[in-house]
Amino acid sequence: MALEYKTVCEKCDTSLNMQSEACICSYECTFCESCSAKMEFICPNCTGELVKRPKRKKEVL
């Protein structure tokens, strides 16, 4: 099962692509690096840890 790559930060609506610096929790809530740092890398939805989202070189179909 692959990660769902969301295209916007759930906090500030900044656009994200597959190469963007972003963080996710185990439920795949997605936040930009700046918002994640402001939230001390804790997901506001589940209180889980936010970790760096891996990058993809290109979209895989």
C-alpha cells in the first residue's frame, strides 16, 4: 500500500508536490515543513509524531 501524497498543507493550504518538504503522521495527515515545526512535529489531529515525508522522483501510475 502506497502513501497518499496530499497536495496541500492541512494547516496553511500551501501547495505541495512530490518533491516538497512535508511531514506526515501515521494517518497521513500532511503539513508543510514550516507548520510542522511550529506545531513541534506533533499532529494536531491525532497527537501523533510528524515525520519527514519521503519524496518521489515522479508520479507512478
